[in-house]
Amino acid sequence: MAVRGFQSQAPVLGQRVYVDDTALVIGQVVLADDVSLWPYVVVRGDVNAIGIGARSNIQDLSVLHVTHDGPYSPGGLVLAIGEDVTVGHRCVLHACTIGDRCLVGMGSIVMDGAVIEDEVLLAAGSLVGPGKCLESGYLYRGSPARKLRPLAAQERDMLRYSAAHYVSLKDRYLSVAENAVGK
């Protein structure tokens, strides 16, 4: 597992966190309890802060980054991911805010200053442009992402299920790793 500081900032990992051996976590990053980072994920908090809420999972090949404080971005922009969030394979999240119980579909891009409110399902391959806000309780799709319809009760349940499934899977990975060390 590659978890390393940058300058005076070091990542903070909660309890029962899983960071795959091929993932990279740098700098001012806080991973809450039961977070999982899967193969080849990069979480780079070198020029601003990244926070990932409890029970959220970031899947293979995703890249998470921030915006620095500068003349064109006073104060910079952090990346904040809520609780029980599933980020699909090969996503790019850059200096945005993702609410609780969201699913960011595979290959999606969410750009600077964008806000995805709680309980949003963002379809695979979608693009959320800078500063856009996706309203809670809807399915969005496309490039640029457009509101399609309200989420059905079953889809809202699936958002919780997805996060819980990844907590269970990460626990299995942690168990295998602990057993290997004990032998």
C-alpha cells in the first residue's frame, strides 16, 4: 500500500480502511472508517484537502485530485465525498463535492466546483461540468449530464446496497491479508 505524506501533510486513515497495494494516497487526505480504495486508484491531496466519508468505495483506475490556491482559484477547491458513496471504475473526480449515498457510474468525470447532492445516480460515462449542481433524488446521464427522472425507491435502496456490498468485500480482502500475515 502506498500511503505517503507530502510536505507537512500526511494521510489519515480511519478504522478498517482498505487501500489496495497498487493504490496511491498522497498528502492531505482523510479516509473515514470502512473506506475502500481499489487497484490503481490515485488520491492526490498535494495542493488541497480530500475527504472520503465512511463506507465509501473508490473503484479501480479512478483519479481524485483538487485545485490549488492561486490567482485564478482563490483558496483553491477541496474534494469532498460523503458517506456510502460508490465511485465506479475509471472515474475522475476533481475538486468537487459528492453527497451521501450517491453512485458515480464508470468512466464519469466530475469537474471543479461541481456539487452532486445526496442520493444521486450518475450514469456511466457522464460529464458534470465545472460549477454544476445535480439535485438530490434524480438519475442523471450524458455529456453534459442532464436530469432524466426521479429515482425509484428500488434505486435508492440500491445506492445503500452498493456501499454495503463494498464494505463486505473490503472486509474479505482485509481478512485475507490478516491471515497471510499471521502465517
